[in-house]
Amino acid sequence: MSTAATSLPERNAAEAADLVLAPAVTAPEVRARRARQRRQMYVGQVASYSLGAFVLLLYGFDGTVPMHVPSLFWVGGLSIIGVFVVMSEAGVGDRSTDHYLTVFQISAHMALQFVFLVSEPTIGIAFISVLFLIFAFGTLRMTSAQAVLTWAFAATGLAAVFLASDLPIGMPVATRLQRTASMLCFVLVIGQCAFLGLFGATLRKILYQRSIELKAAYQRIEELAELDELTGSYNRGSIMRHLDAEIEKARQDSTPCAIALIDLDWFKRINDAHGHPTGDEVLRTFAITIFANIRPTDSFGRYGGEEFLLLLPDTTTDAAQRMLERLRGIVADLDWSAFSPSMHVTISAGVATLRDNDTADTFLARVDSALYSAKAQGRNRIATS
């Protein structure tokens, strides 16, 4: 007969994926979602027992089983469901890693099947067939240890029925009504097995998609950890790692490598005159402008405060100077009046090209010296080292 375990919880696969992926937490929204999933499962269980009782009713009309058997089966199933509904609403399952209390539910429903198998052995095959489905449902949620425990329970019950008794276990097919009822027994079990398989396939597909999304989320987190929150450029630690990598690559490939240290001129005055929020917007606008005007192979990061480091792989000193002059002109020509009618922003930059004996520290020291020279010459200019 169709049982609670034969009716897979009628929740959508996305919620099932949430269940599998959710950590063992008891936040209110998690408890609410779990309670909703359990209620959906119990509705399915009631429907399953109702279908099973209908099949038994056909046997009853044929005289194969007493007419009170369908009612007892239905009441027995609903009693088990009722106990777990009460426990569910009381939050008993939320205190367990398996909030469905799967082992207890599976054991209870298998026990009911054994009771009716023993009491009505003439249609015993119908009850036995359901045991397979009950166990299959349980394996979706049970651990290996729990699966062994419930398997041992089922095996013990079957051994008692087959070896310790002489019950005439069968499946009556003598009359047209008996054949119809027997057919419905297997149709229901096979149908629910098929649904169980489809659910499992859908769940696996969604879990696979979730794993892809999770990897993408981790990758995004790693990217964010490398970025300066204000400007979206690389933060100091990240741009320094890129610098080390570019130096190594330039030496391996015997190609030139240039860097530029860029400073926004008189930026402290902007903060003092217009406030730090405006200063932040100026930095963002500057960073966006640089991003829009450098090559995909270049790397741009915030070195500290209003200083930014630009890495220019495979670039000679002359090419780097021309590029920085172009960037300087672009920034100087921007319309900054949206921030203040009198605002005018310029940049100074130092440019240096990698030498054979350079380390990252000496490379940075030379470009910093070039920047200092550009500032000493009156700012809004490019100097090389």
C-alpha cells in the first residue's frame, strides 16, 4: 500500500537544494523554511495513505479483506503522520541534524506495513512491495549508518514473516476486481518510484548548478578581496603582487617593463575645501577615467591615499612617458564642475623602466623619486627616472 515514505515531499527542487546546502543553523528563516517543507511532505503522506486505503477498499468490496481493514490502514497512517506533525510544529526536529527525523518516520511506516502484512497475508505482496519504496525514499536523506539501521530493521521483520511463520503471503488475482486492485498496487508503487527518480535527477541537476554558482561566488569574493573598495582598482597588496609577477615575466621574456606612480595634485585641498565625500567621488572619477584609457594588459591599483600605481608590461620608457602624458591631458581636460564650479583636477606622475639589477623595492624607489621630481617642478607634469 502507498505510505508516507512512498510519497516524496511535494516541494519544489529548488527548496530541496536549499535544504541540502543549508548549514546546520537554526535561524528563524531557516526554521520557517524547514517547517514549510515538512508540511508539504505531510500533505503528500496523507494523499498516499488515502490512495492506499482506496486500493484496500477494492479488495474489501471483493471480499478479499474485511471492510474495516481500509479504515484501519488509513487511520493508522494518519496517526503516524499526526504524531510527526505535532513534533514538527513543536520544533523537535529542528534540534536534530535531520529535521525530518527520517529514521523514525521510515521505521514507523515500515512497522505499519508489517502489521498489515501479518494481519492480511493474502495480499501481503502489496505491503512488501511498498517496503522497497519506503527504503528508497529514506536513502535520499539518511546517512550510511542510518541506512544500515533501517535495513536491519526491515530484514529482521521479513525474516520473522518468512522464516518464523507459515503465513500464506500472496497477491490475489482470482477475480476481475482482485486483479484491478493488485494492478493498482504496483501501478502506484512504480509511479512513485518514477517520481522519486525524477526528483533525484532534478535535485542533482540543481545541486550541480548551485556548485557552479558557489564557485563563481567564491571567485567573486577573491576578486573583491583584491580590490580597493572605494575606487575598484587593485588594493596595495594586490598591485604589489602584480608588480612582482610583471618583473619576473619581463626578465623571463626579456621584454621591457615600465611603471608609473600617479598622484592627484593638491588633493588635500580638495578634501578640505569640498569635504571627504566629494574627495571620494573625485578619486572614483579619476580611477574610472584611467581604467577607460589603459590597455587590457596594464594593471592599475591604489598605492595609498591619492597615489596610484600603474603597471605597463612590454613598454619602453618613451612609450610609457607618452602614455602618461596622454592620461595627464585627459584628466586635466575633464569637466569637474559637477563637483564644484571652481574645481580643477590635475595629476603628476613618475615613470620608471625596469633595470637588470632592480628589485621591486628599488624599482618603486626610482619611480617615487621621479614623482617627487614632477611635483618639485610644479605638478601637472610627468617625470622619468
